[in-house]
Amino acid sequence: MTRVRDRLTVQPLEIVPFYCPIPPAVHPRIKEIDNESVDWMLHKQLDTSRHQRKRLAQCDFGGLTAKTMPYGRTGPLIVVAKLHAVLFSLDDGLCDEAGATAHGLAHATSRIMRILEAPVPEWPDDSPHAAALRAIRLELTEHASARQLRRWIEGMRIYMSGLVWEAACRRDRSLPSLNDYAAMWMRAIGMAPSTALMDIAGGYELQDEDLDRPEVRALTEMAWTLVAWDNDFYSRNKEIHRAGDNLNLIDVVAQERGCGLALAQEEAMAMRDRVMTLFLRLREQLWPRAGMELRCYLVALGQFVRGHLDWASACSRYAGSYGADGVVRWWKTRPSDDSLAPLPIPSIAWWWSQLDTGYQRRSQFLNERHQEVETAAGTCVEGAGAATGCTGLVV
């Protein structure tokens, strides 16, 4: 197993600042969203441990939802926050901190997927997590079209398959390769079902042909990866302390490169900043050729990356692991690496091939189109148009 006691080189690291020049935003009903989701979580009795229930109640599901989807309608956003509560409980109780096996998770996740595909009638032996996800699936029918529900279920399938991979990795004697880690961690982080909910929350509907465009697929995967890698930076110390393993980007890079952890963290952050730079540039390139709904989605992807970092910077789940002095410089104004050359990671290198020839150059630190796209996100009211600049949509 990749346990701390088996790998003497594992040590806590001071957090490094993040480059994300996307303006912050927050939904005005953040407290209502959080209260509703916490009350629901306690009612569903997802965890029997009093300590774990208290810990989950302090995770700020409302803050995560209100900052990553500040443009959304309140009803769907409460469902999103409930989903966050279930996934966090599932992550702690069934995956990271419970010594899960791939065998056990394959059984649990297969049952969950069948419930999402056919939510009625109830099963007599539903687990609390399965019952909660069944309730979320049924509640989503009030807000989503059949096509949107199909996309969300497929997002959950991607996530569940990632959990099985993660459990297998945690039982291995060595860490996975960087290529495998990049390919699979974006799936196991749970972003696929989250991005599938963005148009539902925003009150518009994306077309399949837009989501299937290679540039859009690349941008979606980049958003998944940025959230996954950002989580690795700020949660690494917490995972070592509570879960007892080092399955994260920094340690994978250290193994791959045969270097120390400090240098690995520096290289990992440079990789992360390369992806952030590509995300901004490719989104800028696609913007003139995107319709109203797709533009909303492009902005929403960036807002999720930024909102996730805003939430993590204040979340008590991680605050105690940031550093010895508790003082953290969270943001930086420039990327540590702004190259538009592809990262030497085969599983994600295709993202860079989506750039037009004219964009194959080093980026500018200030992206005028990016700033224009995001300006409206700072002040939000309920509905898609206010936060995304996509006026004329259903509010």
C-alpha cells in the first residue's frame, strides 16, 4: 500500500500560491443553500459517527456550490449542494479514509449506478449513500431535461469508475505513473457529474454537438484536471495525516522524476500553470465561434476552477494543514510557466493540438479577452445571464 509508514520520504509541505486570474463571484443565497444541504445531509444519516457528521457539517457545501456556480437558480443549486454533501461523505466514509478495496467499491458503485439508471422502486437494502443519491436523481427530474439527466448519469459513471481505480492505486506498493495519474485522477475527483449540472443550474441547455466539439471536450477535461490538481496541493497534508497515504500529484512527480518533494512540488505547480494558461488561451480562441449557451458553459468552467479555490482557501476541512504558522499566500498574479508547448504526458497532450497555429506562441500574462468575458462575474443575482454575460436566457 502507498502508506506513509512505508515511504519514509513523505513529509508535509508548505502550500504554494495559485495562479487563477478569474474574478471571484458568489451566489447571494449562499447561506440558504448551505443550511438546506446540511439539514438534508443530517436527515439522510449519511454517517453514524457524531464526529464525522460535525466535520461534514463544517465543509461549507453551500459555499462550494455558491462560489463554483454563482449564476445558478436556487432550486437546482440546493440539489447540487446536496450532491456535494453525498460525495464528500462517500469520499471519507467509503474511499479515502476507510481502507476501501477496488473489489468492494466495484460492488458499491455498480449498485449506485443501477439506482441512478432506474431509481424506482426503492431497494430494501439501500445503503444511506445509495438512498441519498436515489433522492437526488429523482429531485433532478424537476429541473433537468431527459438529455441533461442522461449527461449527469454518464458523469456519475465516469466518477464511479475513477473511484475504483483510486482504490486499486491505494493498495499498490508504488504510486501510478504520471501519465496514468493524469488520465484517471480527473475522473476520480468527481468533476464529471459537477460539470454536467452547470447548464441545469444556469437555466439553459447545451447541445450535444457543442459538448462533442474537440475544443470543448479539451476545456472540460482541463477544468476537471485543474480542480483535481489544485486539490492535491492544498489537501496533501490533510490526506497524509488522516488517510495515511500519498496518492497525489506531488508525490507522483517525485517518483517519476526521482527528485525531492520540494522540487517535485515546484515542477507540479509549473505543470498546473501550463494547463491554466492553455485553458485561458483555448477558451479565448473558441469564444468568437461559440453561441450563447456555449459561452455560458465556457465561463462556467472557469468559474468552477476559481470558485473551488476560493472555497478551499476558507474551508475548515483543510485550514489546519496549510502550514505551521497558519499564514498562507493563496494567490499569485503570474504563472510559474506560461509555455504553450504540450506537457510530455501522452494522455492529455491532445489538448494542445486544439490550438490554432496562430496561438502556438507564448501567452501574455494579461489576457484581454479573458478579462472581458469574466468581468460580469463579480456581482451576481439569481439566474444564468447575470454572472456569465449571457443575456436573454431563462432566469
